Amino acid sequence: HNRTIIHLDIDCFYAQVEMAKNSSLRNKPVGIRQKHIIVTSNYPARERGVGKLIPLTKALEKCPDLIVINGEDLTEYREVSFKVTDYLKKFSTKVHRLGFDENYIDVTELVQCRLNQFQGRLFVGYLYQNSNTVKAQACDCNCRLRMIIGSQIAAEMRQGLWNVFSLTSSGGIAHNKMLSKIVSGLHKPNLQTAIYPEDTLDLLHSLELRKIAGIGSATNNKLQSVGITTVKELSTLPLAVLKTHFPTPQACTLFQWCKGIDDSDVVAATKPKSIGVEDSFSRCCTMIASKKRISDLIRHLLSRLVDGCEHPQTVKLTIIKHDRSSYKRESKQCSVPSTFYSTKDTDKKCSIILDLMMNLLRKLVDIHKPFRLRLFGVTFTNFKDK
């Protein structure tokens, strides 16, 4: 148990970004809207029954004074997310950003450094309590001490995120990624939890399958079809039996997970292979309306180009035609011309890509006949170094 992994989850991220901009919102119910859905809400709203991914009309019925903020433009949320990850790199070079609001941080080296100077400071936060009357025996690899130091580092990280960004977060501290994510959700919001290695099986055996990140609906459904609904039940299956239901690599992974084994490394995210944006709607029936929607998407997409991704070689247009019997995506792509790189003017860049997209649209849709579209997507791929 020589590793120390911290998982940090920013509490109600989108809503907190808005509250950080406007502190008067902090104790009021706030919901973030995308289309006609409240995608997330702050804790005062959740106390009033406004959870995640509920229709706007239902949210307002539950909480008439809900402050609704349009969250369809993700630019600012994305910028804050990257800043949070950059801040966490002060503690370790091994930081893996997961979505906008989560990060894994491998602080093993920092823990080892502090281990040599440890002066008996106290554990910070919650510690998972083994429910068994007969406690498992602690090992002699200093892992308990590593978790204590890890809890102190996690508290420093979380305090720093509050001081710099006015964002609260929930944390988990464990000897691997899987466990750190599980325990980070045990006490929320703005709290942290650690687990000693000897308590791993007690925790896992109390969980349903979907509590393990990586067990999705398809895997869960397949396991349930053979009568497995909990991690404890999964742990009773021999590896040979798992291999009859899953490909060998997946069977081996499941076999290890249910025993608390996760040797996966915390790896910093690499340059994305593609960056895209989409917009869905009930209908778009004219080239004028199509041009306006695609232009808006391109401007949004240009704002998402981060360092290392400024030079896409290919751009793709995706559409979905209105067809009640199918949601088939159709795409066309083309090369990005050199004129795109030679200008720094955003309007000119937008105009160059828009012309390309409209030409691709004419190849996807017969504009001389009536048409009705329900989605546009624009994607940059094949990035080249400067």
C-alpha cells in the first residue's frame, strides 16, 4: 500500500462557478439550465427538491423562487475547470482531470517527503469506520501513516481551492484510485473521507455494483441477469465464471475491483484527439437558420481551443435529420485551410470555417427540396503542433 491517491470532486460545480461570481447567490436556491432541463443545482435548491437532470417546469413547481441560470455556454466552466487542475499540479505532477469537476491526484511522493519529517499531526476529516466487531489487522507498511498525511494534504488542497476560486470540494483519500473516488462521496458537501487499506473489503461489501466507477449500465445489467447485484456477491464468483460472461481483460478487472485491487496509474490527460460542440432543436428548415446555428457553434468551438490544440487539420459537420424512426447521424469532413492559421482574428476564423460547413451541409442535404434537421455538430480533429 505504498501509494496515496486523492480524489477531489468540486461540489455542484456549475452552480458554484456562478456563486463565486455572485456571492449573493450562495444561500439562495440556484439551478443551472440547459435547454429545458436543470442539469445541476446548488445545495439550497436540492434541499427544496430540485435535483439533477429534472425538467425546468418540474423544478419550478418544487421551488418557485428557484434562480435559473442559463448554462448552455460551457466556456467559463471549462476555463475554471482547467484552472483548478493547474492549481492542483502544485502538489503533484500526476493529476488526472476527469470531466469538469473531478480530479485524481497521486501525492505519493509528497507523502513520502512529509513522512520523513512527520511530527504527529492529527488526521483531518472523516475516516471510514469498519462495521465489523472483529477489526481487520493493520499492516506494517506505514499505510495508516500515509493516509493521515494524505488527509492533511487533501485538506490543504481543498482550502486552497476555496481561497483561490471560492469553490468548496469533497475529497477521498485511499491507496488507489477506485477507493479514493468511492470514499469521496461518503460525506458531502465540503468534507473529506479517508479509508485504511484493512477496511477495504468491509466498505466494498456494503455497496451496490454501480457504486464502482467503471461498472456501467451494460455491465451491471449483465451481472444482474446472472443474479449478481452487489459487490459482495460479485466477489464470490471465480475468475473462470466471470470469463464465461465477459472478455478476459474485463473479467480480470472486475475480479480485482471487487477485492479492492486497482493498480491503474494517475496519468495526466493528454492532448485531445478531437474537440466538438453540438446543438439539438425541434426543427431547422432553412439555410438561413442553419447558417445562424452553425455560426454560433463555430464561435463556441473556437473558444474551446486550448494550448496545443490551436492547429486542427480537419473539421467535421454532423447532422441528424428529422425522422421519427431513426436518430442516425450523418457526417462530412474536410481539411482546414492554411488561411485559418494565418489570422488571429476570431471573426475571420469563424467565417473561414462557416464557409466550409455550409459547403458540407449542401453535400449532406438536398437544399432544393424541403428538409428538417434536429441537430448540428461541428468538430475539430487531427491536431498538429504549432
